[in-house]
Amino acid sequence: MAGPPMLQFDKLSGSEKAAILMLAVGEEDAANLFSRLEIDEVKELSQTMSLLGRVGSDVVEKIIGDFAERLSQAGGVVGSFDTTERLLQRFLDAERVEGIMEEIRGPAGRTVWDKLGNVNESVLASYLKNEYPQTVAVVLSRIEPAHAARVLANLPDDFSVEVVMRMLRMEVVQKDILQDVERTLRAEFMSNLARTNRRDNHEVMAEIFNYFDRNTEARFVASLEERNKEAADRIKALMFTFEDLLKLDSAGIQTLIRNAGNDRISVALKGASEQLKELFFANMSERGAKILREDMAAMGPVRLRDVDEAQQFMVNMTKELAASGEIFLADNKDDELIY
């Protein structure tokens, strides 16, 4: 009895070609490729592989030849959102492609609610103020309370109060209603945000400049000031330096001290202003401050490079602690503290 017919090259789907190519490269290379795929892609590709049956050597050769030819014709490859989306559309349905592209284009997060937690509160409020209060109430009930509070503060007064009243009266949200809200957010908000949510170039450059040592930073700033003083001034204003730790309140300094450790602090403070040194000493126990002063005196001269590295370490730690909400970093007049 004849076996099942072998697959023909011109009738293969994109998923089947990928599965055959994966089988052809061998176990070691296939394992390496699998490790770079998402779990859903691994499942789909694995299922396709398990259903392939017998594939003739001529088909395998054509697939490998076709793959090599595509690469050689391109003279290299260009990775972009558009090229990735076109490729996915060849072997996935439109809804799945949209979901994947939303994931890689939009804010970080596995679900819509995770993503909303990474959207700036003013941006989210600007969108929600045009929705029904009940819809906004559902959205704010699903995100972190701290983020919901910031969004409410950015909504028009009368509207925000109406939202609060809806939240107070809200019972268990039915599953189909929740799914409708998710679909709306994904289709109307997340997709638009992915296309428009672009960071200010000066902010990006300020973060890059933060990682320079002080000599490199001074060189770039001086050169930029000669060519575009306005841009240089904006970048300097956005940069967070070691001396900006003066913006921390007492609780913030104490949290930083606990996380950084005396070895880092003693080296970093060797290059700090007297005002910043005193801020650290004042937020330590009398014994702790005495030990730190003695450590700094005992170490003698310290290489500038070591001071820069220690200060950069503490700047980065400060940003991480601020991002996680463990410390408060005042960055404008509205953030000033009142005692």
C-alpha cells in the first residue's frame, strides 16, 4: 500500500517551510533558534513540525535554496516594524499579527492592563476624558491604585468626580463587558499610542550623556554648545548628575545609603561638594557618619575614574529606586516638599 503523498514545495505554507527549515538545520541549531522564539511561536511551529510527515530531499533543498536566495538578493537584511509585520502576515491571521505588533510596538506588558500601567498618566487621561464615565471607571478599577490616582488628577474635575461615583457604585464587571473594553483599548488607544508615543530626542540624549565620564561629558557639552547652545542647555537641564542627589529628601537619602553600601558611598563622596557630603552624614547615625568620615580619610587620593564609576553607580541606583517608587525625586517646582 502506498504511503501518504509527500509535500510539494509550491503548496507549502510559510509555517510549513519554517518547520522544515528547522528540522533541516539539525538539533543544536534548532534548539538555538527555538530559544529565541516566544512560547506561542514555539507551540505553533512544534505542532506544524509534528504534522509534516515525510518530506522529500528535493523539497528540503528547494526551501534551503529559496531561503539562501532571498538573503543574497537582499544583500543583507533590514529589520523594522514594517518588514516584521509583512513577514508575519504571510503565515498568521490578521488578528494575531495585530496582537504581536502591538506587543512589540506599544508600552511594555503582557496584557492591556499591564500596558496601561506603563502609559504616562497625562496621555492616558487625555484619551479617557473622551470616553463614557462608566468605561473610565472600569479601566481605573483594573490598574494600580497609584497610577489610577494620577490619572484621576489629570481628568477634568466634574468628569473625574463622576468617574469616582461610578467606581463607588460598581459591582462585579461582567466578562463580556470587560472583553469589549479590552478590545476597544487595544484597537483605538494602544495602536495609536504605538504610532505616536515617541520620546523627546533631548531626553534620549540626556540619558546617554548621563553615562559619560566627566571628561567625555564636558567635551561633548562644550562642542554642542558651540554648534547649538539651546540644545546643549536643554540636555544639561534634563541630565541627572550626582550633585542632583541634593534633590532627595531625608527618607530618600537613607534608602539610597542602605542600598548603596559604605564602600561605594565613600568613594563617590570623595568627589562631591561639601553640601552633598553633609547631607549624607546628616542622614546617618552618629557612629555611621564617623566611620564613613574615617574611611574617606584613610583611603587617601582616589583615581578620578573610580570616583566617576562610583557616582554613576549611585545615580543609576537612584533612578531605579525612584522608578520603583521606593524614593521620591523632586524634579520641578510642583514637586517641592513642604515641611
